[in-house]
Amino acid sequence: MEELAAQIQRDLEEIERTRMPFGKHGPAHHPPHGVPIYDLPVEYLAWFAAKGGFPSGRLGVLLKMVHQMKVDGLDSVFDALRQRAGGRTQLRPDRPKNFQFER
């Protein structure tokens, strides 16, 4: 049982360090390193699961883990990782606020 707990801890540490290296959430659109994989939207991960398949290698394994955790409602597991990183990664640019309220 201790081996499993240690493996889970190692996987979470690797998920914390891994950033999306390509695509819409990669470094080209979110410089300098891309979005941390734990902050990828579940819909983006679901696209990999349904259409193209996850990438090969360790990145694909980690993306599958993150996807499954999010689908199972365990996104809160990543809250500690987000807190250490300074908060959730902003995926959309701020919209200008050009509205005014009248009294």
C-alpha cells in the first residue's frame, strides 16, 4: 500500500511540473512554457479522448490521468498545486469592461 501511495505522490509531482508543450494551450499561445496540464479544460482533454487519442509517451499517460481525475470530479486535488503556482492559469485574455450603469 505504501508503494501505491508513493507512486501516486510521484505522479502528482510530475503532473505539477508538466506543461502543455503544443497546441492551443502550448507555449505559442501561453508563453513562455504553456499551460500546466492540471489547468487544461476537461473539454480539451475530452477531445483527445474522443477524437485524436492522447499523445504517445509519458505526456499522454499524464494527460489521461488528469482527464480521468477531472471526469471523476476530483479537480480539487489540483487546488494545492494551483495555490503553489499562484492561482489558476488564465486561459482567456481579459475582456475590456466598457459598460456603465446609470442611476
